[in-house]
Amino acid sequence: MMTSGRLAVLSSGVAIGAIAAYALLIRVAIVRNHPEGYVIAAALGTALAALAVVRARVRRWPAWLALGLASLLLVGGAWFNFVLARIPDTPTTLRVGERPPDFTLPDAAGRPVSLAGYRGKKPVVLVFYRGYW
Amino acid sequence: MAELQGLGAQLSEAERAGVEIVAVSPDPNEHSQKLAEGLRLGYRFVADRDLAVTRRYGLVHAGGGPDGQDVPRPATVVLDRDGVVRWFSVSRNFQVRPDPDDVLRAVRAL
């Protein structure tokens, strides 16, 4: 049976650890593509802290502190992931089975690259990205 | 960059030779191109500075940039040799990129 104090520490470890791990491992695809992981971990941390509060007998403040911290990370993390990081749905013109719009754009050396130029030659993987992380 | 490296690293030499990876962004710098060449990844980085092409693809995230500017929605499209879309993935959360395994599977299924 874990004491309240230990639960409080464990709770904080889980919540802070999850967010730190996400930030440190963000270049790893499986971590970055599952941000709900840190939200779930923060929820777990909150549950552990709530248990710590329930079990607290003499010194209550560590449990309450842990609960405050975990709840804050849970709300903040969920807000970031489900609200701030969301991209609004915009209608894309892409359709499986159709050709996308043709284009000619300059490469890093200024040479023109034409999408239609690959037709009959090579398959193409087009990656649209922001240009910065 | 990390996702592009992941994609390139998973394709075999033969697959990389048989597919052209074109990375489109509003501001690819020479640094990206040099990095890709140094890693022998075979990407073409092209600049869509005014987002005209990105807009034609319906892939602009209005006001999504850090200064409130329009930015592209992260997206990956696999075209076959006839230039026809066979698979694509558009991100709904800017933290998330298409799973490189999904892209790989789509390329191998061509």
C-alpha cells in the first residue's frame, strides 16, 4: 500500500516525465504522431494525485500540490493537443484516382522542377511541409 | 526534416532510385538541400514562396503560422508513374505527420 507522500511523488513523476519525454523524443515518429500519449499520462498522474489526496492523513499539502500540478499539466496538455495544435479542415483538391494540379517550382539551385515532367518516368512522393519545424 | 529522413532511410537503394521525393514548402533553404545531398537521400526541395501551388492543392492552413501568416498543412501524396494520386494523407494536427510506414506501403503497392 503506497503512502500518500509516495503517491504524490509518483504522480508528479508520471505527469512531468510524460511531457518531458514527449519534448525530448519529439523527433521519433512514433512519439510525435501520438501526442495523445502525454495527455493520457497526465490523466494517469492526476488520478494518482487524487488517490494521494484521499489517502493523506497528517501532511496534506504534498498531495494537494501534486494534484494541482498534474491537473494543470492535464488541462494544458489537452488544450494544446486538441485545440491549439488542430488544423481546421480545409477542402483539399486531392482525390485518389485523379491527377493533382500540375506545377513548376524552383529547386534550391533555382532550376525549375515540373511535376508533369515525371509522368511516364517515375512515381513521385510529394511532401508538403512548413519549411521549419 | 526528421520525417523526410525517416522516409528516405526506410526505402531501399533500389526503391529510392525508382521514386522521386519532392518536398514543397514556402521557404526551403539551401541548407535543406545540402543536408539531403549529404545524406544521399535524393530529395528535390522546391520553393512555393507565395503558396500558390499549395493553395491550388487546397492545403493552406490560414493564419496557422507563428506570426499569423498562412502556412501549408503537412501532407504527403503518393503519385504513380502516370501522375495519378494513389494515396494521400493530410494532417489534422500539426504535431502529427503521416506514418512513414503508411507512406512506404503506398509506395510499395504501386
